[in-house]
Amino acid sequence: MRTSLPLALFLVASPVLAQDDFDKAPVIAMPERAFIYSVGTNFDFIEKLTSEKLYHDIRVSLPSIGKQKDDSTSRWGLEFSFDRFRTVSQVDSAETIYRDIDPLFTVTETDTSFTLQYVTTTAKARSTTFFDNIGVALSPLYTISDPADTDWWLALTGDVRWQRSVFNRTITRTFTDTTSATPPEEWPRPYEFNARIPEEKENFKTTTDNFYIGGGFRGTIKKNGGLLNFRAVIGHSTSLLFTDLDSKLVVRQAPYYAVNIELIEAKVSGIKLGLELRGFIGIDKTDVLRNQARFNLFLAKEIKWNKIGDLLKS
């Protein structure tokens, strides 16, 4: 695995929380976690475990805003988030048959003959796909657990999100030719020929702007110096993209789901391991931008707002 900036940050950044504050504070009212910046790396499992591109996120978390009429903790809250990450690569393979006729001239001292050769080209293609994403979200919260609980917290949440996704696909092909003097039996009748065999390697890139609106659950479990954050939502998405051929705007809509999980050593180091699974429901297989779920796995270091200055001085 390559040594990267996030690994260096793990060594110099200060602890995220004071131990006494962490143990005594209700989960809904940990002021040290109101503003957190995280930086790290995304992981990929294709071929081998590698770290791919920097991961960033900013979380502004206010699970309780104001007081209720009886001066108790408010159940209404708000979260804002910004993130930038790369999904785990997805690999697919396909095999395509191409057909052609190659004229063969045979020249002797007394004669010249002309025959046809029937060429079958088998192309085996391997495609690798990933998404680079950047987005912001605003999530209203309503606590349904006891606001005074120091061990766990659960809330209903909304999900209003914009996310720009850059679709990257690389296709690598290998070719095998078979030549015969008569048309192969598997050739369709009438014989069909392919005028162009694709290139050995092709790269495609498409940008989509995705808008999500939905709702679900948001929660945190605090135990043994760590936090388990989780979020599960479902809703409706609208995706906007421009086609390459005529720059025409295409609008696609579909239901979506998203699950986020973060395991954080919040008491001392601030290191977190997280994942996101996001997918669209009822998508046709021909829609390469949305027909598979998108999965992100990352390792990051949490830094409190007042620790960023100390980090820059290190």
C-alpha cells in the first residue's frame, strides 16, 4: 500500500475528545463533535488492496437546537455534511464475435487464383468502473430516543442532497482470430460482417448531477471509547446529464437507497473506518450509470475545528 498524506496526519493530529467529556456527555450533546473535519484515503479491492485518492468530509452536527417549553433538551436538530470520495471499482467482462472476409490471392508461374477466407475475431473485454463524487447534504433531525442517554441516540432524519458523480470506465480487450476456407456454421445467414473492430483500450468519462430527497433513520452508539454512527435512508432521485453527441440534457428519475456506517475511535485517536452503499431501484441493465450499487470504503482521521491550527503548525 502506498504511503499517503492521511497516514502522516494520523501521526501528528491531536486527540479529538477529552476522556471525561466523552464519558459523561449525553450522545445528543457532545459539543466537541459539533464540527468535525476528516481526511483520509479510499480503498479499492480490484487486483489488490490499494489506497485511491484522498477522502474528505466535513460534518456540522447539531442534534439538539434550542430548548423546549419546559426547558428540557429539544428533540429537533440539524446536520450539514460535505464529502468527496471515490467508490470501489466494479469489474465486468464480456465476449463479442466479429466477422470479416479476407481475400487471398495465390500467384504461381502459370496462374493466379483468388479465394475467400472467413475470419472470426473473438474479442474478450474487461471493463473497470468507478465514480469520483463530491456533494453536500442537509438533514433535519427529530430525536426519538431519550435525549439524556449517554450510551446511544436515535433520530428520524430527512435527506436533501446534491452529489456530482464522475463516471469513469476503462475497457481493455484481447483478440483471437480464427480463419477458415468456408463460412463457419455459427455465422448467421445471410452472412453479417463487422466493418470495424474496436480498439484494444478505451476510456469513457461522464458527469452527472444527482439530487436526492428522502428520509430514514440516523443513530449513534457510544461504547468503550468508540462511536458507531449509522444512517439508512430511502427516497427519490433525479439525475441530470448531457449526452456527448448533441449536448442534450437528459433527466432520469428513480427511487434510491443509501446506508452509511462509521466506526470511530473517538476518545483518543479520532481514527474512523467507514463505508457507504448507495443504489437505485428498478433500473434497466442498459443504464450503465445507475444499474449497479455504488460502494465506498475509507479510512480517515477526524480533526476538531480547534485542532486544525495545531495540525498546520506541526
